[in-house]
Amino acid sequence: MAAISLRQVVKRYGSGATANPVIHGVDAEITDGEFVVIVGPSGCGKSTLLRMVAGLEAITDGEIAIGGRVVNDVEPSERDIAMVFQNYALYPHFNVFGNMAYGLRIRKLPEAEVKARVEKAARTLELSHLLDRKPRQLSGGQRQRVAMGRAIVRQPQVFLFDEPLSNLDAKLRAQTRLEIQKLHGELGVTSLFVTHDQVEAMTLAQRMIVMNAGRIEQIGTPEQVYGQPQTTFVASFIGSPPMNLLAGTAEGSGFTVGEQVLALPSPAPRAGALLLGLRPEHAQLTEREGEGWPFAVDLLEMLGAERLVYGRLGGSAFTLRIDGTLVPPKAGSTLRLTAPSQRLHWFDPATGQRVEA
Amino acid sequence: MQRRVVFPHKLLPWLLLAPQLVVTLVFFYWPGGQALYMSVLQQDPFGANVQFVGLENFRLVFADEGYLQAFWRTLYFSFAVTVLAMVPALVLAVMADRVVRGSVAYTTAMLIPYAIAPAVAGVLWLFMFNPSIGVLAWWLKALGVDWNPTLDGSDAMWLVILASAWKQVAYNFLFFLAGLQSIPKSLLEAAAIDGARPMRRFWTIVFPLLSPTTFFLLVVGLVYAFFDTFGVISAVTQGGPAAATETLVYKVYKDGVHNLDLGGSAAQSVVLMLMVVALTVLQFRFVERRVHYA
Amino acid sequence: MITAGTSSASPDPLRPGLAWLAHAVLWLGIAVTAFPLYIAFVASTLTAPDVAQAPMPILPGAHGVDTYRTILLQGLQGTYLSPPVWQMMWNSLLMALIITAGKIALSLLSAYAIVFFQFPGRMVAFWLIFLTLMLPVEVRILPTYEVVSDLGLINTMTGLTLPLIASATGTLLFRQFFLTIPDELVEAARIDGAGPLRFFKDVVLPLSATNIAALSVILFIYGWNQYLWPLLITTDNRLDTIVVGITKMIGTGDATTDWPQVMGTTLLAVLPPALVVVLMRRWFVKGLVDSEK
């Protein structure tokens, strides 16, 4: 187990004038035994970053250290890491035992030790009855477990996961998520997990690194990232449905959106143009006349335990989430909304950065 | 053309390539270069008197009546072999595609001529058509045909054509069958429902869909007829009688090895090389497209 | 891909009764294919005078055993003093096996180098190898002879096989296959600690097994059936391959030739490659179809 340090890591493809930078100077510190999830949309560079930690991509600039040792020029097999791939990457001609044993045999471990480790991992992952099978005889979920088994037997300092759940169906994904959590509880190995799915990120992470277009937007615990998003990107990426962002002008205790002046529970952090963020689940309905913001209802979506109400606030699109058991509002009607001040988020419209009150 | 993930080593790949490159350089490029070189030289058989003559050898070759005749003869021979090898193959493939039982046995039996060397195929046919003792020769004579490939040039030509085609049918059969089996049955069923009778279905659906295969086999067949049939001609007629079956490739051999006209033979080799290159380019250009079809 | 065994053929939905016609045509095809071989067989079981007297009987005789024993153990003793046929078959076998093994080994290594590495000169090497497909040996026959002669390899098995190993048939095939190996497999192996040679031995080779089998069948037949090159390169009769031997046996191709013996030899020449085709049909078909892509 070891800590991972990323210092000013840069990745560029090509060189000179036609160089294409995909990662622009990333810093992060991951402590020993931590389970960190790198999350972001497709193309944000998260897989590239992971592969640089693995040693499968060269580091253009900056440093990556594992367990205190700078590994920029160290071969993947020397970094004491193990990786679980999205497409499993199992050797088709080896059986399950052979797949898990391969890395150990290359390292010339005594066969008795190899056998012991493989059988132990197989028990943990419930693969003991499949050790003789070839990958093509296994289901997707079983193959993924074999891939994890291959990583576990290496007893590495760091586990790297590259979107391992993306090829599984929804039910299997939820199940495997729990298994990964359980595994981390048992083994406690430092883990770096890449995904584009914010639900996976929220449920698995002890801390999250939110990435966008080659940069880190925010690093924090799920609570921090959810409750205190530092940028509009993080605010709208985390949480489903996404946070509502209203563009308007603040003045005193009022915030003008379109033609509508919304009364604020406490003054905005500053006057002038701002973005107001409010999550669909944090807006509350109020019955009292004269209070609240007028919300024009357009469409409804019934989800079961909850209902989504799509409409407009001051002309801007706004989504509201209410209890599914309540009487559904009618399309075309107007509801009145309030929100406590601690649920209001403020962002600079030009930079997207959070503005603190 | 290149994988995304590669090993970083720079010296190792050269070591891996070395054996093949060495063999290729020594036994392909060096002789190839020599052929080019010899084609612009005039030398006596003992290599004593060597003279650079530029394109003179080529001029002589093209001026040689014998060469031009060999050229046309080769074209005639090649087309005859190719057509004779393709039409029966197509018919047989269509039949084999239709039978449900025994198709493995039929296919296996039909493929055996592929395993026979052209020279040996030539010997087998020579034996059957030998004017004095050949079984089929006797039948021909009984039918009133005056058959003598040792004296009559066109008889000899037919003998080598038949022997060559007989061997090539197997290859064409294989590819036609594969092509037929890749045509979706639903297309033919839809056509049948539309009212198309079998012959119409064949000409309007099957044959057009087979056209990539057909074209491919045509090109391969021409290359086969140009070169691989050397064994047949050498074993059966030695280019005779009176050069009646002397194709271009045989002429290269005869002029070089028997007549010891090194410059002329080399020049002919070069011309043949260019023709092959053209055919191969044609084949590759075309195979690319065939892959897209599939 | 051909699945001749599982041909869910296209029984004509409108005319199921015509299946008999298909069978008839196929039998005709097989008859034409088999006829020359059958005649050869019959001839090999008759006596020489029987054969020389036209028309030759169409049914087999009783002298087969004698003939085959003679040719196998003593060879022909006509104008061409052939070695015993078993020896010629041995020459052919050796040559075919060496060519097969040689071409496959060289192609595997070269294809691996070209596909799995990025290095300066890679494309040059590729084209150098690829161009060899363009020129069959007949076209460069004389200079190649000179080279082999200069190297002192006339009348040697080395000289017989090496020049034929020079062309790139297998390299292109293996290259195509290697390109389909998933990137992640290479990466997983890299993390497991396998270097390029280890990866080749442990992963690439086993995965290539089917392709190697298919190509072996094709190359064996190619090697066994070589004619022009062995003809030129050997002056010592003892090195004659069976294919070359047969053509020498014909002599002037008339009645003085011992036809039963020649035909017997011919059948023996056809037997091994035919067996290979029959027994390894699946691989043979795959090999042919793949190598033409």
C-alpha cells in the first residue's frame, strides 16, 4: 500500500507547434489506503491520467510518485501496481487459474505460493469452481471478477481500475459496485478508480477527483463535491437530475432572473451578474400567498418514489423534484418555491467559479 | 496499419526481422537486381565478353517474331485456361451449395487436384492423350479425330490447356462455394416469393453478388496461367512442337537455360516482372474493395 | 467462411425435387476430377506390354504389388536411372517440411516485429518483404541459380529450400492476424511483467495456432509440388524429388517408357499432399481463403 502523488502532470501528444495537450498540469495527493475515484465526461483525460500512473502512457511533464518513489521512467511491471481493464483483458488461451497466475509466475514466485494466492483470491471472489474454465466460457460478470482476481493476487501497492463496470448490465453493475466496496474494506489497498458515471463515483469514493477537459475541477469527499461544488461544471455534473443554474443579476436581497425578481433569504455574496445554483431536490413548495418564487409548470415525469417537474423560473428552465405521493401539479399551473440560504450556490458567470457568501 | 500499443524496443525488432530480411535480400533482391542488370548487358555464355548495351536487348526481344508470337500465345492460353477453369467450377459450386447431404465429401473430392503438382497433372494428361497408348487418344481416334499432340501444334496446346484447367478448377470451386455460402438466404427467398424462377434468380441476384469473387479468381487465374503452368508445359510438350506451346515464362527458361541467351532471357524476365506487378497491383486494388463488400 | 460440413444450403424453395440433378452434376465433376487418377491407378497395376497396346484395359490388373515394390525399392532403370522411389519421396518430404517450417518461423518473427514495434525503418522493412509477393521464382530463375551456385549450394538441401523460403506469404497473413489482438491484452501482459519475447511465446504463439496450422497445410503442398527449382538445382539424381523424378522418367513419352512404373510413381507423388488435403481439410480451406485476403 502506498500513497500516490501527482505533481504538475502534463500530457501532450505530438511535439512542437502541432502538439496537442490533453492534460494541463494536474496536482493531487492520494493517501495510503484511500479509494479515490476520478470522474468526468468522455474525453476529459481521466483514463489517460490513470494510464500514466500505470506506466502505459508516457508522462510529458511533471512527476508521478508511488510510495514516495518517482516512477516517471519506471516500467509498469516495476511499479508494483495492478490494473483492472474495462474489457477485462483476459488471456483467452489460459484458464482462470492461468490468467491469475501469469503475473506471479513471471515474477518467479514458487508454485506453492502461486497456488495459495490464486486459491485465496478465488475464494474471496467466489471463483473457486471456475478455475478450470477458459474466459470464453464465462459470463461478463465472472470475467470481470477474474480480472479483479488477477489484480488481487499480485498484492500490489496500488489498484488501478479503468471503467471496469462499463461493460456490465445495470443490475450486475450495482452488484459489482458493492463487491468492490467490500473488497476495499477487506484489503485496504490504495485504489484509483476511473469512471464517467457519477453514481459509481459517489457510491464508491472516499474522495473524488472531478475532471473536465484535462483539468481537475475539484477534489473532495462525495459530501463536499455534492454540497460545496467549486465550479459550475462540478455542480451540474454531480447529482441527478443536475443542479439548476439560473443566470441573473443580484442586488441587495433580490436576484433578478429575466423579468422576475426573486426574493433571497439572505443577500447574495456580491452585487452584479451571478449564477444561482439550486438542486431540484432542495427547492421547497410553499402554499403561503405572497411568498416564494413563481414557477411555471410545463411537464411532469413520474419516477415512482419521486416526481420531476419541469418548468420555468423567471423564463429560465428549472427542474423541481417532489415526493411522488403528493398530488401532481397541473401543467400550466404556477407553483411557489422557496429554498433555505444554505442550499443556494453562487457562481461567477464568466469563470464558473464558486463565489462564497 | 499500426497498432496503438507497441513495445518501445528499437533494436529487438531488427533482430527479429533479420532472418527474413537476409534470406530475402540474398535470394530475392540480389537475383532480382542481377536480372535487371543482365537485361542491359550483352554477354557470351561464359561471361567472358560483357558489354553494356542499354535497351538493346529489349528492342531485340520485342522485334523478335518468336517473342511476339509467344506473347499472343500466352494470352490465348491464359484466357482459355481461366475460362475453362472457372465455368465448371461455378456450376459445381452452385450444385454443391444446393445439396445438404454429402457436401463435405464432394468438396473434399473436388479439392484433390489442388494438391497435385502442375507437372504431375501434365504427366497424367499426357498419359491419357498419348497418341500411341493413351486411352482418351484412342477414343478420339475411334471417333475419327486425327489426334497427335507431338506433331500438331493446336493438339498440343489443347492438351496443356486441359491439364492446366483441370487442376485449377479445384481452387476456383473453393472460392465460388465460399462466395455462394456468404449470400444471405433471405435474399433468394425474397426473390422466390417475388416470383423469380431459379435461372432468373441466379443471373439477377447470385451472379452479381459473386462478381467480386469472380473478378478475384480471374486475376488469380491469369497469374496461375502465366506462371504456375510452367510445370505442365515443361513436363508435357517442352514448349513444342515447334514452339506451339511455348508461353512467355517457358521462353524465359528456354532462352536462358538451353539457348544460353542470357541478355535476352533477362530482358524477357524484366518484361514479365512488369506484367506481374501490374496484375498484382490490380489484384490488391481490387481485393481491398472485396473486403469492404464482405 | 466455408462451412462445407454445415451447409444449410439453399434448397430451392420451389423445386426440392431437383436435388437429384445437383448430385448428378457433382458426380460428373468428381468423375472428371478422378478419371486421370483412376487411369493412372489402372496403368500401375498392369504390365508394360498391356499398357503399350492400345486401347489400354480400363479395369485394374494384378501386377500392382510387384510394380509398387519395384519402384519403391529399386526405382526405375530406364534411360533415367532413378533412385528408389522411397528415397525420392523422402527428398520431397524433407524439402516440403523444411520449406514449411522455415517460412512459418521467419514470417512469425517478421510479422511480430512489424506489428508490435515502432521503430525507424519499419515501413521500409515492410515493403521490402511485401514486394517479394510480386515475383514468382520462375521470373528470376537464372540469377537466383547464379547466386546459389556462387554460394556453393548446388546439389544441397539448403540450396533446394532456402530460395523458396524467401517470399512473404506467411508474413502478410500473420500481420493481419496480429493486428486483431486486443491492445489491452498487450497492456495487461506488460503490467504482468512480460517483455516482448515472453509475450510472443506465452500469448501470441498460442493464439496463432490455428493460423499456423492452416498455413502449414498450404505450404507443405507448395513445397512438395516444387518443380522448376529442384530441376535446375540438382544434378545428382539421388537428390531428385519425386515430382522432378516423374518428369525425368517420361523420357520421350512413348512406348519405351515403363508406364506402369511411371504411373505408380505418379500416384505415390500425389498421395501425401492429397492425404494432407483430405485429413486437414478445415485448415486447408482456412489457409487458402485467409492467404488470399
